[in-house]
Amino acid sequence: MSGALSRTRVLLICLGLLALLAMVILVGLCVGSEFLSPLRLMEALLGGRPLDPAWHDVVFALRLPRLLLAALAGFGLALGGVIFQALLRNPLADPYVLGVSSGAAAGAVLVLSLGLTAGFWVTSAAFGGAILSLVLVLAVASPGRRLGPQTIILAGVIVAALGAAVVMMLISLSPSHRAHNIMFWLFGDLSAAGYARVAFVAPVVLLAGLLLYPVAHDLNLMAAGEETAAHLGVSVERIKWLLLVGVSVLIGVIVSVSGIIGFVGLVVPHLARMMTGPDHRLLIPAAALGGASFLAAADTLARVVIAPVELPVGVIMAFVGAPFFLFLLTRRRA
């Protein structure tokens, strides 16, 4: 991808996806257990007649931070998915392939089982568990500092199984009133979103996007094979270490504030690839921005599908992602 026309295509697609994200957020601000007219909201946003105090709190204190957190989480999960699918040369890889989600879950469930439900404790424990699982995977998968895709995946499966065992043990030992909070978190929960969590996640997600995008050209070369990429001047092992650690830390931060939200990192990269093609210089921003809109829309649906009761957003993603996952499996087998 080179030349002015290609840069123009990237810009146009990104602007289109940003417009889609803005539309999704606008709809999400208006719908819920109570409906607010989009025209009334736009009037208030453009400096016209302000919203009533009750509506102002609903829109700007409850719905907006939740939508922003969903968009940031979707951005990071889709970014991680497209990076791992390219790095491991496996179309069914997702951001949780290294067992980071299981480590985060074990940490969060540990503090929830102890009755520590404050956001600080849950976020800190989940992030600590994610980093610990990353260290374990890299220690198992990198004898001699060489990282093979199959070894990485197997090490991730082992660590994920260990984390799942810890989670099940803690749930079985927890009282029923705490087990409900644990299960809600495990299915992905954005109901506790606030501007503090948005401020925690936003710099990490945006910095990850800026740091990971420059390796898009190297990923294109590595798609032809690691030996070919090395002959063309790519520092293959350095790139693999950078991406594995960088993406895993990013996913650890996201999981620590949102719980485990599946399928975003699997479904969105494939949809973006169908739309833009395999060139990662276009695929990476398209997948990341598409993931932001996708998860924000899914969380809005989770709030309204059986209102006033809310579903965990992970349930909505499972209903969407599981059929798509079966489609990918069938297509790959064919």
C-alpha cells in the first residue's frame, strides 16, 4: 500500500468508521430504560436549551462514560486480535490466546470472593493476574528466547487452564451472594464504568495504537514467512517479543476494568479483513475503529434488550460471535 491514493483510502475509511462510532455513541446516549429524543440531545450539545438536571445526570454521568469505556475496550480488543492473528499466523487466534484473560479473572475473582468489591481492588488484582499469566507463558514458551507460534499457543492453553481451575475453585468456595457478582464480572460487565476508569484505560489504548501501528509493514512481510521477513531486514524475534508483551499488557488493562468480553478480537478483525483486504497498514486502524463501534453497540443492546434488566455485554457478544466462529471453522475446513 503506497502512494497518495492509498493514503487517501486509509483516511476515508478511518473517517467513515469514526463517523459510525459517533453515530453509535449518539444512539447509545439516547436509548435505555428511558428514551431521549436524538434531536433534543443534539440541541443541548450544540448550546441550545440545556437538558433537565435528571436527564443531564443520566446522559453524562451514566451513559457517556459507559459508552466511552466500551469503545476503548472494543478498540483495544480488536487491535489485539488482528495483531495476534498475524503474529501467530492463525485466523482463529484472539487477544486472550496467551491466557491473559484467565490470569486476570483469577485475580479479580480472588478479591471478589473475599468481599472486596471496590473498583480499585478488582482492577488492581485483575491487572496483576494478567501480568503474572503473561510472565508464566513467556517463561514456558521461550527457551533460548525464540518464540514459536505453536509453542506460544500451547503455553497459553496451559496457563488458561490453570487460571480457569483457580476461578472454579474460588467460585465453589464463595457464598452465593458473592458468586453472583463474580459471574457477572466473568461475562463482561461495563455497568461500573466511570470517568476514572475511562481516564485509566484511554491513555493505554491510544498509546498502544500509536506504538503498534508502525509494525504493520513488518507484519505484512512476516505473513510471507519468518525466514523471508528476516532476509528482508525484519528483526523477527524482536518484533514478536514487542507485540506479545505490548498486546498482552493492553489486554490486561482492558480486562481489569471490563471483565472478559469474548469474540470482539476474533470477529471484528475478520470483518475488517473482508472489507479492506489483508494489508495491515489499513487493516489495523479499520479493525480497531470497527471494534470500538461494535462493542459500544453491543453494550447498548445489552442495556435495552430486556430493559430495565441489564445483561452482561459478554452475553450479547457470545450470541453474535459463536455463530460467526462456527462460520469461520466451517469455511477453514472447506
